[in-house]
Amino acid sequence: MSVQSINPATGEVLETFEETTAQDLDHILDRAYRAFLEWRDRPIAERAERLRGAARFLRAGRARYARTMSLEMGKPITQAEAEVEKCASCCDYYAENAEVFLRPDPRKTDASQSYVRFDALGPVFAVMPWNFPFWQVIRFAAPALVAGNAGVLKHAPNVTRCALDIEGVFREAGFPQGLFGVVVAAPERVPEISAAIIADPRVRAVTLTGSDRAGSAVAEQAGRQLKKTVLELGGSDPFIVLDDADLEAAAKTAAEARLINSGQSCIAAKRFIVVENVADHFLELLVSEMRSRKTGDPLERDTQVGPQARHDLRANLHRQVEESVRRGAHPLLGGKLPQGPGAFYPPTVLGAVDKGMPAFDEETFGPVAAVIRAKDGADAIRIANESPYGLGASLWTRDPKRAERLVPQIETGSVFVNALVKSDPRLPFGGVKRSGYGRELSEFGLREFVNVKTVWIA
């Protein structure tokens, strides 16, 4: 069975890849486990130096890797270049901080000596999506590998060349052969192959970035094997605009937050909850900002919104828009399927969105902004929390003390005040509710895949 990558801007078949056979899969898992047994004993400083090498190779290949992303899943080229640089910076961050994060932690007890140490677990199986095809792999792999683990990646089929390029980065940077391996699986075979990998005793933990449906399936399979999981799942992030917000700044950031990666981001702002007495003005500004963004060929440097990654994804997004309008939402911009080739979808703004509409209840994975009116600040927080998801939130107010009071009431894994939600290697990243559990990045992410071991010396 084979897997194809298809350019979503043109429909052109880019490459065809052969699926990993059962024999090859066994070989990948065996090599990963054997490499781990040797790698975990290497000094942290040596592991960090290999990670610095990965950062150098990423930067050296930035133009090529960015072009591959743009071709395989339609990311605007300047955003793809920024993604490669972010990956390199993540590698540098963990190379710089690994020794501190993994340093034994002494504890005072009635023993002559007692401390906590952080030991590698073993091969970590990663199931990763297509929307940030380099970043979402590197943010798991950089901390996991520098901690002494191995990695086995099952990437989304439409970004298979990206997966193989990442494998090449680690190989060229001098990591042990087989420490990081790639499994290629056709979409219909992913559940079967993933279940087999999770059940394999050589695999010690699992991480997934994807939908809550996929996360539930992986968590169930890993639970049967009593294996650690970290799940970074969907989001319907609220962008809360209070009555004392800087509306011009909020609207400009709102458009950026909704259209990043052509709207295909779990932490993109999706529900714009605006206090009633400033809602009309904010809507005018938001529509103007969304209309000003250029949609087009992702390889053109002035393109700000590229195609959706696949036609089926665009079709589902359009279904959500049409059903929301049928239930009473007001289409203020976009919302129509464009003519011509490619899986393009225009920046879209829906007003009068309410609970019971797909634009409110579901994750809209594309350039669609759903605007909801709130009576006041307390009502805005209530609406923000009326979602099964809890990944990130953006809160807009000119009053820092008001923000401090409201932040604890927002049921998300992160709250950004007067800024768009983003991931940063220095800060933990993850969600609550159906947005998953566990954390990536910072020391918290690194310690998700270690054995927190107590040592007591009498």
C-alpha cells in the first residue's frame, strides 16, 4: 500500500511513498530500543551537543524545509520559514537547559542522603498532525531525546516528506542510528498500526497531537498497556474583548490569531466573545482586518492565507459555516466556496453566533471567525467556559488588575492578556477538558517522559 502527498494549492501529486511493512516496523522499533539503551548512558552534555547540531542543520536547510511544508500542506512560505527557525530555537533552548532540568534534586529527610533523579523512559511513540509539520514534532522530540529517550514518529500521511526530512536532521546531527525513526501508514491503516506500536513492549510512552476523537482512541489503547500518555488535542479558543479593551489593537491581533496557518491551528482564536457595548465597533474593525489579508499561492512571499490542507477539510469547514448560518448566524464576510483549483477558503466572519451552532459548539479548523456578544465581563467569561475544550484563551482589557482577577476563572491551559495565544519553549503548553492532558515544552514538558525516581541512601 502506498501514501501520496498532494499539493493542496494545485491538486498535483508531489510524491508517492511505500507504507512501512510489518517487518520494517519491527526493525524500526528494535533499532529505537537498542539505540535508547546506549543513548541514555551518554552524558547530558553530549546529548545537548547533538541537539545543537540539529538546530544548525535546521537553519542550514530552512529554505528547503519551508518549501516542503508549503508544497505538502499549503503553509504560507514566510510562516513556514518562521516555523523552521522556531524549531531550531527549541533545540537550542533544550540544549542550553537540559543539565539544569535533569539535575538530581536533593531532599532533606532522615536518610544520610536522599534525592530525586530524572531517568529516561525509553522509546516514545508520537502521533503527529499535518498543520505544523515540523514544530509539533520538534517540540516533542527535542526534550524527549535530550532526556535520553528514543522517538518513533507516525506523522500525518500528507506530510510524509516533512517527516523524513526531520528524521534526516537528527541523523545528520549525529544522533545514534535508529534513535529517531519514521513509520509511514496509509490513513485507513493508521488505527491498526498505531495500536500495534502502542502494544509493543519496547515502546514505553505515547504522545499525540490531534483531534479529541483520536486522543480518546490512543488514550484507551495506551491505558490497556498502562503506558504514559500526553495528549494535546483540539481547541475552540475564546478571544475575549472587554468593554475597556484597545479595540484597534484587539481587532488587528484577532485577525492574525484567527488566520495564522490559514486558520488551521489548535490554538488559533476561534470564538470572539465581545461585550455588547463595544461589539459593533469591534465587528467593523475585525471585518476590515480580515478582508485586508491576501489569500493566494503559499509560495508567494506576500501571501498571508494559503489553501486548506485537503479538500475534505475544506468541505467540513464549509458545512460548519452553512449550518451555522442556517441556524441564525449572520455572514458578514466570506463564507462562499471560491472557483478554481486548490482547497482555498476565504477569510470569513460570522456574527450573531450562539450555542447550538457548529461555529460555537465545534472546533472550526480554518479561517472562520465566530463572533458572540456578551452582556458584560462576567457573561463573557461564562460564554468562554461554555465549551468542551480548554486549550488557550486571549483576554483583552486595559486594566491589569481586572485581568488578574479574571484569569483564574478561565478554564484553559493558558491565558494571554492583550496578546494572541502561542507556544513558547520557555513555557508549558497544553490544555484541560477535551483539549487533553499533560504538558509540552519548558521543564514540565521534558519531565513528562522521564522516570521521576526517588533515591534513599541510609
